[in-house]
Amino acid sequence: MTLNATPFTEILWRQEGGVLTLALNRPQKRNAINSLMLAELIFALEQCADDESVRVVVIRGTEKGFCPGDDLSGMGEVPAEYAATLQHPVTHAALQTCLMELAKPTIAAIHGFAFGVGLDLAMACDFRIAHEQAQLRDQRVIERGMHAVTGCAWFQPRAMGVTRALEFLILGKALSGQEAAEAGMVTMAVSDSAFEQAVADMANRLANAPTKAIGLMKRQIYTGLNLKHSDFMDFAAPLISEVSIEDRQEGIAAFLEKRPPNFSGR
């Protein structure tokens, strides 16, 4: 199977130039995630990982919101064609790993609402652009005597700091897109009229950036979160050998010639 030949049913995909958009497409369920959607997202990310024509991936929802979390009535068996094809298991952890390990930048475009694992999906992206009136919150599992194990307790302290994360996750604090930007949870919050243009501007900027260099920077940042400084430096030093020769030479030439660089992503 290939990305463009696969009849996705739970997501929509559209590639324009170097920008690949994957849209959660279950409007009848407000884009809640089921097993098939999870499999389709993982499959799409696995396929675009080695596709040099894809320079940036945008994750978004269709119609009124981003994602309200899991559709508990739809978390059943994974279709056989995906179970036999995927490199990763069909889990939220695997989806988050696919996004964080993808050697290309990713953007979550958050409008309407992002709750629970829907918010975790957005947090696994590198950049998050939110409508200023979007609603972001955990599923308030503490109120039900439970605790979430879907990634939120890893993402939020790193994005917001421990104090804000405790308030957000334990006290069930809900944030607007603007409040989330002020807390450091999202990259930027913009008005309704500016939302689509802000997403397009960020995507196009990243699609024209040195993709391989971005991938190596992502690798350092995410790996370094769990390393002490000396171990990080030992990990990072050999990566210099992987720096893209083509884009590095273009960057130097552009600087010397006092012109904008034209990066190929290689």
C-alpha cells in the first residue's frame, strides 16, 4: 500500500507542494479518535517519513473542532490490512512517537476544542497554532477517580512548568487558545480571521526550510529532554556528520551572496 493509493475513511489527506495536511474526518463524532483513525494516522506518518516531497505535516480537524478525545465505542479491532502493514502498534503512544521521531516539522492547527487524547495528539506536534477562543483541557479523569496515562503528564510539565501543569491536570483547569499561548502550551494564538493564514504561513515557512537540519534538531531536542548535559553532548557530537551537505552549502552561499537561501530539504 502507498499513501496516495490508500482509501482513507477516517482522515483526509492533501498535499500542496511540500505541505501535507492530515485532517481528522469524523465530523459526526466531532472528530473523536477510533481505532481505524489511529491506524490511518500512523500509516500516513510512516509513509511520509521517507517521502522527500513532504517537507512539513499539518494535523487538523474538520468542521467545528480539532478532537474531543477517544470515541470509546469505536476502539475495537484494527483492520487486518493495517495490522499487517504498520511498523508501529496502533496505540496513542505509537502515534505520538511517530510525530516526535518524524525527521520533519509538524504543526497542530487547533480550532474549536482539543480535549484529552486530542490535546495529547496536538502536544506531540512540534508547533501548535490555536484559535484564540479554542478550548483546551484534559478529560478531567481525576474527577472520576482515575488518572490519564496517554501522555499528558509528560507533555504538560515540559510545556507549562510543573505548577501550571498540576493546576491544569489535577484541578481540571480549562484554557482558551489565548491562555494556552500565555502558558506556553501553544506556539501562538490568533483570531478567527487570521487562523487559516497563520497556519499556511507557518507551514510554507517550514516547507521551504532545510528539512534535514530540522530533523536533526528535533532529534537533539526530544532526546535531550531525558539526558544530563554530559550525556547529551556525547549523543549530539556525532550528529555533525549527518548535517545535510547540500543545504549547508546553499546556506553559506546565500549568506556570502547576501540573498535568501533556496533550501532543497537535503
